Amino acid sequence: MVTGSCLCGEVSFEIQGTPTPIQYCHAERCRKVTGSAFAAEIAAKASQLRWVRGQELITVYEAPLLREPPPYRHAFCRLCGSPLPIALEGTDFVVFHAGVLDTEPGTQPFRHIFTGQNPSWHTIDDDLPAFEEHSPASQRLPRSNRGGNTDR
């Protein structure tokens, strides 16, 4: 089991099983939501997520579409602002930032995406596969029967 929480500790969750490997997203929106050079994104099956406490404190922000659906959605604790897991539209997965985990996820980083938006002040200096935009469709999370397009 993997556990996570927000900065103030009022919202916490559990993930049964091992989440996906971590991907580093360098897209502008991911940088802005994290305040960092990239977002360390991780995913798990939605059915494996259990909110332990504070679910009523979760707020969701949905940004306007840039090019195509799905919209960018971001969940966070309304008390402290920490990012929290959110359903990835069109899939059976939730995505979240690895930094909110309280325990080791049992997985490691495996790629960079949207490196074409990487800021000039950040150097990618590892040997992980890197993609200028999305990863190839065959490498993204599987779509559910609900449809939709995914960035992950």
C-alpha cells in the first residue's frame, strides 16, 4: 500500500498496489501547477484509490481547453493548496504528483514528456526517454470505454 497526504495533513489517501512508473512532464501547465521545472506524475487505477480523510476539502480547478479535450483538471486541498489525485478523463486511472506521497511508491521515473516546453533554466541531464510533446499513443495509459484523450 502507498499512502499520501496534503501539506496540512487534513486530506489523506491510500493506493492499494503499486502505481505506474513516474513521468516527468515539462508542459507549461504542469510547471505552473507545481511551481517547479516539471511535474513528477504518477498514476494508479481509480479502483485502487481510497480517501482516508478530508475528501470534502478537495477543490477541482478546470482550465480552459488549449487545443483538444480533455481539459486540464487539477485537484488540491482548499486549506493548504497541495495537489491531490484526480481522475484522468477517458481512463480508469487517477493521476497525482509523486511529491504528495508519504511512502515509497515502489516505482521509478521512466520518461520525460513535453520537453519542447522545458524552460531554458532547466537542464534534463538523465538518459530517460524524452518526447517533445506527448509520448506515443501506444505508450499512454489505456482508455476506458468512456473514451477521451490522455496526456499520460
